[in-house]
Amino acid sequence: MKIAGLYKVVYALIVASKLQAQTVVFSSFASTDGKGSCSGALLQSNIEDAADYEEDVYVSSCQSMNTVAGCAFVKQIDKSTDNICNLNVYSDKSCSKPIHKFSVTKAGASVSSPGVSWSGVTIECRLDKIKPQDAFSDSVDKGRRLFGKLQDARKTPNDRTGGDELLKGYKSREPNGKDLLNPPFDLVPELRKLNVKTDNQFRDVELVSGKNKLVFGDIYSPLQGVLIADNNDRRNDDKPADQQLSLSEALFWEYHKLATEKDSTDIKKLHYLFRHNIINDETLEIIKLVYSRAGKDEDKAGNDLEFDHSVDDFFALLASPNGRAAAYILTDHAGALGSKDVTKVKVLGGKSKNMYFTLG
């Protein structure tokens, strides 16, 4: 997509720390004055508000910016005063050798490379020295913002369009070779508590890239209003950025397709969104902090924790990389789903980390 005659800036945001916490918000610019000045920039993107950044790693394919200089403006750094944003600029998508390196220690700082082209670069921001409690507080703040946007969408429901066409760009396959099957065995007890039938009631669908690599692998039961996000890796998506689906869009449109084409049921029945076998470091750290606050052992089966939006833990989990899709789906498709809300989140105790959101 062209903006003012230039291609949209393409970059990757990777917040890589011990806790994988996304606590830096920065904008990337293509400068027009040839001096690397951030003023009057034609292109910018605020990561904090970008719907695509549901994952802790997002890389899009490089496109030329046709610009003579570039710079990055660090808008916000984690509240802790000892955090440093190490901003690296690469000429290749593999991020093997940076062409520029900058260290930013305070919000409002900008970095630039006068006279040097930032054509088709990848930008990486690494955050160091983050404190666990700050990670929890940041996640709570982000969760409240996500929840606020959802409430606004429920008042004036609209629907994000175009995802159904993007879905056609992926090859769909049923890895088990049959139409209906059982859900993951470790979720069966909880599903039965919710009066969800588990015998041959679910569809396992994989969406793969052009190179036949798994991008989205999820489990659906539209007739019972259940969606299980199971195995997703958008780094395997080899299509151009403007042809890629975000996780929430992939989940919604595949659910929509199955509900309307196979089950002939109303998509408004969607009631539960599970995140199965969580391995994301940031989400795992938030779960650990939530259990620490509750004084419970997260690895003990049956030590489940449930929260509604009257407590901070709810918002921290909602804003986690494995929780955001619930908010995005309901916000972006409020009209189609009947202005649903996220009412509860439940984390299931045990060695394998699972949680689910109740939508109503």
C-alpha cells in the first residue's frame, strides 16, 4: 500500500528480554529532508496501537521506502528507570548484521542516520533490565486499554473486513485426515465442566504457507461455540505483509467459514476461546506472577485461577501475547458477534499451561 508516493515502512519489533516483555513503543519514519530529521515524517507506525502485533515477534517482508534518510522515535519506555532500548537497524530480514546501532534510555529520544538510506530495513528493539513487577503493571495497563477499546466497539459495533479474502491465500488441511475428532485430552475435563460435548465434536484445521509450513493450527466446534487456539507460528508466513492474516483474523474467519459452510450455525454462539499448551515466555511469566500473587502452585493440577474484570490479574492475562486475540476478535467483529464482552479468564493449573476466556 502506497502512502504519499512511498511504500509503507516495513520493520520487525522484537522485544527480547528475559521476560519477553513488550514495553517499548516506538515509531519508525522515512524522512524527507535528507538529514535524518524526524520532523515532517511521511511514514509512521505506532506499535502500541497496531492490531497486527499480537505476537511477541512479527516480521513482514521488506519493501523499498525510496527514501534518502531514516530515523526512529522512541515514544515510551518501561516505567522502570534502568531500562534501555537497544535499537538495531538491519538491511536484511534475518537480522544477522546491523547497519546501525543505538541505545536509548529515556522516552522522547530519537535516533537517526543522516544521509543514509533506510530502504527496506528491519528494525529491532531489545529491552534490557526489565523488572518482574513492572512487567505485570505494564500488562495490566495494556489490558485496560484493550478492554476500553472493546467497550467502545460494543457501543458502536462495526466489523473489520477483508480477512475472508486473505484466508483464501492459505492452503487448508485437516492433519488427522477426518472431519470430526476429539479435543486435546488435557482440556476434556474442563470442557465437560462447561457442558461441552467432547466426543467427535471438533474440527482440527491447519493453514499453511506457500512453502507448506504451518502458520495457524487450531481446533473448532462452532456448533458448541468453542474455539481452541493450539499451534500458531506467524514467522512461517512467507506471503507479503499486506497478504498476511493476524492470529485473531485467522481464528475469526476460519471459525466463520466452518460455522457457515459446514455447521450452518450462528457465529454469535461463540462463547469460549481457549489457549492450549502455552509456550510464549511473556505469557508464562505473567501466569507465574498471577499465581505468586494468589499464593498458589501453578504446576499443581486443579490449582485453577479465575478472574473477572474487577481485578488487575484479568487485565494482565488479557494483554498477554496469548490473551490479546480474545480482545481483538470481539473488538474487530463486534457487529458480527453481537457486541460480546470478555467476561472471565481462567488459568488451568498443571505442568502444561492452558487458559480460556469466557465471551458473553
